[in-house]
Amino acid sequence: MIRLRVKECANRIGISNASQLSRYTGINLQTCYKLWDGTLDKIGVSSTLNTLCDRLRTTPADLLEFHVDDEIVRREPDLAEVLSSRRGRKRAQS
């Protein structure tokens, strides 16, 4: 799961709400509200992410935090099993 850390990064330079973030970055106010509360589900790399990094003087690594979702990991098939079963199918097809 990816968590947005825009609020934390903005707070470091004195921005205290989504409205200020919008005025400072030029990013649409509704987008800034979603960035601020972490509910934005898509972020444009060449526009929004680049602008945030430039204006907040930070990097994508600071703005985005990744956590492994244990529930998804438990449901995933074992990689070794997947690879070996694909090799087996390729041999059978040959």
C-alpha cells in the first residue's frame, strides 16, 4: 500500500492546509484536498508529482511511503511454484 506524505512535507516548509498548498503550487484545489488527506488514488508523475517535488523541495521518496500489504502477500502464489509451473507448461507445449 502506498501512503501519501504530502501534508508532512508541506508542513516542513510552513504550509498548514490544502488551500495554502494549492496557492503555493498552482495545483487544483480539489486535488490538493485529496493530496492533503491522502485520498488521491492517481497522481500524474509529469505534472502533479513533479510540481510537488519542485515546490516542496523534496523527492518522490519523501512524498510516497510504501508498506507491504500482508493480506495481499498471503494470497499471492509462491514465486518458485509459479515459475516452475510455467516452465513445465512450456516443455509440454514443445
